[in-house]
Amino acid sequence: MMTEADARRVPDFCWDRRLTAGQIREQLQQCTGPAWTKLAAWIMREAAFPEVWLFLTPQQVRDHLEELDPLLGRRREFWRFIIQEWHDLGKL
């Protein structure tokens, strides 16, 4: 759960954008289609693994992995592995 103070903080992975955590969450809720996919992929590429879950759910990642996959760059195999493992363990 994100506190009000957390929502006002600029996350460390925002080195190329001046967005607060609250603004990122708001954008994720408001945008759809390719805009949502680009934003989610950016978070998955740049944020630390635990930080990703402040913005996305494992189910969202699994449901959109096909669209996210080409945008994940060097993190592609990591995310494929994580989602497959969680699926195999019955978590997703």
C-alpha cells in the first residue's frame, strides 16, 4: 500500500522523467492500449523488482506479457522466467 508521502516521492527509477509515484499510478489508471503498455514496460525495465509491485499487479503483467515482451529489452528473459515460475507454482 502506498502512503500519501510515498505518492509524493519521485521514485529512483525516474531518472529520465520527473514523475511522482502518485502521478505514475494515476497515468496507469487513466491510459489504455499502447500508452498503458509503454508505461508498464518502462516500469518493468527501470524499477527494482519490489518497486514494480507498487504500480502493477502480477496478474496485469501476466495478462499483458505478450504486448509488454517486445518493450522489455534486456529484462525480457527475467520477466518471462518470473511469470512462468509463478504460473508453474500455481501463483498465477
